[in-house]
Amino acid sequence: ALEENVTLSILPNTTIKFTGYHSITVNSGAKIIAEGTSGSPIIFTSASGSLENKWKWIELQGGDNVFKYCDFSYGQYSFFLNGCTAGEGAANLFKNCTFKYNSVYGIRFDHSVAELVSCEIANNNQIGVRAYYSTVDFSGNWIRNNNSRGVYTPGGSFLEFYGTVIEENTQYGLEIRNSSNHIHIGECYAWYGYNTIRNNGNTEVYVFYGSPASTVEMNYSSIHDDTGLEVYNYAGNPQVLTQNCYWGADNECDKYGDVWVQYPMFPAPDWDGDTTSTGGPLHKASPSEIDTDKFLIDPTLPKEDQVKKCKELIASGPDKKEAVEALDILFGILRPDFVKNRLDEKDSFSDYLHSYWNSHPGKAVGKRALQYLIMWDILNGDDDQVIKLSKKALKVLEKEEANCVMYDLAYAYLRKGWTENAKECLKSLKKQWDSEENSIWQLEEDVVYTEERIAKGLFKRDGEEPVIQITENFENIDPVQNYPNPGNPSTTIRYHVRDAGRVRVRVFNLLGEEVCVLVDEMKPAGSHEVVWVGRDRRGIALSSGVYLIHLETNEKTFTRKLTLLK
């Protein structure tokens, strides 16, 4: 471990080989400066050759680290940026680096600020880049052939892409989940992206449920796939905004959900598939015509004016639906500005949110203000406030919103070293958040890692850990769920049985005709799973559409809609 005020400089042509499952930890206040050259890179790898998971990672806990022309391979993940917050000009820089053949991630960002410039992130066994509550600028990168997603964010991140190619990843090019991510693949009415997201296995850009939901914009980018969806946007999410994008040879965006396509580009641009890090990311876009009736707040106005109009609209009618929408827009403007604070709202925004939570605690705008207040405190690193406010939120929010809060609360406990409390959150999430397997797996791993660090004296608990217990209410658990939904073409159906007895799980079409029987047998109490591959009882593949999952137990029957895509 590097302690505070220590700088480790690594010279070109250096090779660092890990002889076992070890890691390097760079504590806050310390830093690494590793600047290789194109002809003499710096190499971090396993001493045992080309086998994954032979070393752990380099963990950074502060800013100002610099890595240029470095190659990282055969670890669990090359980098774990953990709490690397930084002001303007102090972000961690990775330039002309490669991250390959790692067993989980190429690089992981948690509560961190970083720039990735002209890097290659490829052939990692799960995900190329994972970002949670992080601010990351991607410029001129090539993210390819990862065995799941190219880029994945489970909540709270601001990601900006310029001149980046994301292709040939097994599932999704870019997957966006849970609460309030803000993603600019180019920004509408602002700047061109010159990104290419193409030929990923399932969907190019996948925007899942979140509360508050994520916002995604694309401008002057190439998003295309001849076999799957270009954009999936979960039902009820804000509209995904796209301008001047190329959608493939058919000149049509293959999409699910609310996606606005303005001025599609055709034919393919000459830069399709090329990376570039010059001229951006603030390369200005040409002015576009705007239908002002489409937007609650005119997006072509200067950001300062948009902030002012949002606040005026909220103040004029906090009980109206438009107030919540305006608050969502306001947060969407200020979250990308959190690090650089050009709008000078960072310090006062907490008080602003507090005022609406305190004055309207039972109203929709008050509850939304509470959610954003927790997120703002997470970004500010105020875990005591996060814990205090999260406990209030869990009492007033609906189930899915509460699950997002509980996940963030678990990490607040871990940052304080309160692992038993984090385990209580984990226990609850396992029962109620079936759709988030990756997030729950990662939380389990991080609980174990934190306990190991405490046991080795590498991490100290922040004060005495209070004893809590999060009780479960079976009535709040959905009796039958499926993921993914839509199924494409298969889906896993998870169902909960209160008492042991005979259980039937059947699939019907919308005409009420039975399609197939998936389960018809005695089952013990608890949670169970069955996979439906989109075929009827004769094994014939069914057409795309809406179907009904019917669960029958000794006590009740339950029905859930399922969408099948082909």
C-alpha cells in the first residue's frame, strides 16, 4: 500500500508481475505516475502467464494518478477506483492504455472521477467498464469483445462519450440501470459525439428501470445492429433523445420504448467505426430546429436560464405533476456539473432539496427531493447524512424506489466499515430485487472484501457500528417476477411460495389460451426459478408479443405480463 504523501513513479519499459492474488492500494493523498511510451510501455500482468484472475487489482483512493501507455492484463480487474473524487483538473487520467483478459472487469469506477483517452478495453470475461456514482469522460476509446457488456452503470453516474467505439460485446454495448444515471453519447442541441456503438450481441444501448430514472442523449453518433435492437428504453422511463444519428443500412432505429429520433443520418458517415480524441468532447453541434411544445424546459437555452426556469416552475406549483418533472430536469442539469461546478449550484443545492423535502414530505415532489438529496450527499461523501436520510426514505418510498435507496445505503455502511449493517441490506435485497443479480453479486463481493481489509488492519471502522435489523414483509415481495422483461427470446421466471404445497406456473396468450405449463408439482416454501425459452408445449417458437405468466399456489393465484421479443 502507498500511504499519504507518497508518489510512486514508474519508468517506461517496466514490467510488474504479480506472483499471486495480490493488489496494490494507493491511499488517499498518495499517487502513481506511470508514463510509458508507445515503444516502451509499462506492463502490469501475472507472473504465471496468460491465465485470468491471477492477481487482484490496483486500487486507487484519490486523485491525480496518471497512467500513459500502460498495459494491464490477467487480473480480477485491472483497476478499482474507489472514492477517487477530485476537483477540476485533478481527475485520474488513463491515456493510451490497454485493459485486457481480466476475469471480471477491465476497469471499475466507484464514487470516482476519471478520464479515459485513447484506451483499448477488450476481451475481459464480464464487463469492460463498470461505473457507479462516478463521473467519467470517454474520449477516443475502443471497447470491444467483452464477454457481457461493454460499459455498465448500476446507478448515479455521469458518463460522457466522444469519438468512442463500443462493439462486438456479447450482450449490450452500454447498459444503464437503476437510479438517475446521465449519459451523453453526444448531447442534443449542444455537441456532436462521433461515437460508434454497433454489433453488440443483444442491444446497443439498454436503458433499464430506475427511480428516479436515467436520462440518455445521443447526437451525431452511429448506433446500429442488423440483428438486435439499437435502443431499449424501459416502459415509463423519460424519452431517450437522439439527433443526427446513423441507424444502419435500413435507415431506421430499431427500438423498444420511448425513443425520439430527430434528423436520422444516412448514409453511413465516413468515421463509422473510427476512434477520435481530437476536437471534443465539446465540439459544437450545428443548431437544430426545436419544437418548444415538446419540452417542459427549452433545452437550447443557456444552462443558467434552464436552472432558473426549473426552479420557477417548481415553486409555482409544487403539488403539480410538472413540478416533479422540472425537478428531474434540474437534477439532470446539475449532476453533470457536479465536479466542475460551472453553474455554482453545488453547495446550495442540498439546502434547496432539503427545503422541498421538509415542506412537502407527503407529496411527490418532496419524496423526489429526498431521493435526490441522498444522491447529492453520496456525491459529496457525507455518509452520515446518507444513512440518516435513507432510513427516512425507506419508510415513505415505493418498493422499487426503496430497493435503489437500500442498495446505496449498503455501500454507505461499507464505506464506514459497518459490514453487519450492509449484510442486513444485502439480505433484504436478495429477497426483493431479483432483477439485479449483477449488482447483488458485486455487493456480496464488496462485503467480503471490506471484512478482509478490516481483519488485516488495512481499514478502520468509522466509530462503533450500531445494531440494526431490516425486517422483511412477505406481502411486499412480488409473488411472480421475470427477467429480463422483455424476454429475447428466453426469460427467467422467479416465483415465491409462502407455504409448501402444489404449485403451477403456466403461460397464456392474450386470448386466454394456455401456451405451456412450466411447473406443476409440489414445492417447499421459499423462492424458486424456471426458465421459459419462448416456445409452446410442442416446442414451437412463439411470435413476439405480450403473454401472461399465471402462478397458482394453495392460497392464491397471481398473474404477470411478459413481453417476448424475437
